[in-house]
Amino acid sequence: MTREALDKLMESKELTDGEKIYIKDCQFHLGGSFSNALFEAIARADNENLNKLASGFPQEVQGFLAWARGNLHARASKIAGCDL
């Protein structure tokens, strides 16, 4: 994935802030150690704990769920012009 693809995604009005955070931090591996640990916790959480995480990190949980349970992968790949 290229910087050009990331720029297209970050400038897109079709993605939410949470979706952009997830893509930048997890798909482009640009998140720091806290972000990595947070997304690891989100990925491992059951629904009860996911709701607790969402109360403190709503955008991050929304972005993760859009990727894991929604169609963010397909939408982002289309915007970027490459498979993420």
C-alpha cells in the first residue's frame, strides 16, 4: 500500500473518522504502541467488554466493527484503488 492510497482514504468524505483511524493504525500500521494495544483489546473483547471500550473509544470501536463485521474493507479498497 502506498502513501497515495492512504492520502485518498484520509481525504475521503465517504469514511467516518473512526474508519479512517482504523485504516491508518491497523491496515497501514501507523499506530503507536497504545493504539496497537487498544485495537488488540477491541479485537479480543466479548460484546459486554466491547460496549465498555466503546464508551471510552467510540470511534476506534466503530472503525474496528466496520472492518470486522461490515463492508469497510471493500469500500476502502475501492476508494484507495487497491486491495487493502
